Amino acid sequence: MTHEDFMRRAIALSRAHMEAGHGGPFGAVVVKDGAIVGEGWNEVTSANDPTAHAEVMAIRAAGRNLRTHDLGGAVIYTSCEPCPMCLAAIYWARLKCVYYANGRADAAAIGFDDALLYEEIAAPPEKRSLPMVRLLGGEALEVFDGWTAKSDKKAY
Amino acid sequence: MTHEDFMRRAIALSRAHMEAGHGGPFGAVVVKDGAIVGEGWNEVTSANDPTAHAEVMAIRAAGRNLRTHDLGGAVIYTSCEPCPMCLAAIYWARLKCVYYANGRADAAAIGFDDALLYEEIAAPPEKRSLPMVRLLGGEALEVFDGWTAKSDKKAY
């Protein structure tokens, strides 16, 4: 399969699940060693899950299928440029390349404007619209010390 | 329950599930109208899910419990300052405040350095370490047009 074949699969998922009423018009596939290992589509409204974006769902599916949280060496084809949540998920999954079809301007034109979110994430905490309040730092630090001391931990 | 009570619950979850080997030392609770509506903890390595951070899992649980993707009016207590993925998820869920205990410097000190990720997300695509390649924009745009034309869509 070619890059275009994989992208057409992502686009086909975006169309089918949008038409079926599962969520917004977004689809994605994770590919490793020339084969699709995970497929996803937007399920925000149907699954009552604000994190159920196509890329996140495709990554979750790939992790389940390959039985690892480390998708190093894999790539993702997504029908639209990822939002900051999905982009960060792509980094955590260690994907090595993102292929995307629609751009952020296309998404903004149909009401999905990720630009504000990119600005908020990039801003220092005190400049964000979302208040962030620190408390009980000392008590939580004891758990971090426990992690450091844990001899059988599975680091990642 | 006070702010400290909710945070102590988040810290207790971080400790219990870290000790049980479910993942890193992170816990979170989503609270609405004075009650916990979702709890989460890091399950990255045990669930083979790179997106299974405490905040994401708490948001997913809250959405399931309240049967909505819109957690507007709710807040989150997390045992550590959120990474960019979790922060973006918090925005998508429309939470109105983040209470956190450990800070990003504490996390970096035990090997969870989110700083690079914050830099990558903030950078323009061409400056990122992750390659992003556009293809088939025209074909995907047809699906966006379909979304615009869809009369029974559930916008979000």
C-alpha cells in the first residue's frame, strides 16, 4: 500500500463515521512495517469522551493490538492536522512521522478552531485563561520519592 | 470536602496505583458540584496505552459517569502539573480550574520531563523534530463539506 492508500483509508473512516453520527469528520490510521495496526475516528459525542479524537483512538487501538505503549517506528495518517492533544499523544506514542490531509485552516472554516488551544498551551501558566492553583506539593512529593525508590518499576 | 481533601484523594490514587504497578506515580480526580465524578491514574504501561495519563483517564471516567462530553463547570485535582496532552484534554473537556500538587520541576527530577514536549507543541510545524507531511488535502476537504451540509449533526 502507498502513502495515498493509507491516507484514503483515514479519509474513508472520517466519512463513514461522520455519516453514521459517531462524531466530527475525522479519521486516522497508525501504520507499522507497511500494515495498519490501529484505526480511529472521532467519537467525542457518541462515546461521551472529550479525548476521543481520531488520532488518540487510533493510537489506543494500535497499543492494544501490538500490546505495547511504545509505538516507535510507526507513523500516523490523519485526515486533518492534529490538535495539541493529539500531537502530544503522537509524541508520547513515539510515532516518527505525521501525514495529514486537511489543514488547520480547513478545520477552522468548519468550526473546529484549534488555534486558540495552541496559543493557550504555549502560554506560560499565569497567562492562560484556565486558572491553575498549586496545593499540597509536599505531600505529593513523597509519592515521587516512592517512585524513585521503587525497585520493580516499569519506566517509560 | 475541601480542596485539600480532593487533592489528597488524587495523591492517594497516585500512590496506590504506582505501588500496584499500574504505571507512573500520577493520580487525578474530576469534581463537579462538590462531588467526585471521575477518578484516574496512570495506566500507560499496564494498559498499553500511551494516552492513559491520570488526567485523561479521570476525564474519560467523568464523561462516562455523567454521560456527556461536556464537563463544563467541573474542576480537576491532579497530583502533578499536566503535560500538554492532558492540558489540552482539560480544555476540550471545558474544565474551569486545575489544582495540582507536584510541579513540572518535580516531575523532571524523577525522569518525566514534559518541557521538551511543551517546546515542540509551541513550535511551528517546520521547526518540530517530528516531520509532518501533507497529502490528499483535496479529497479530505470533501468530507468537511459533507459535515457542513449534514443537517442532523451534533456539534461540539
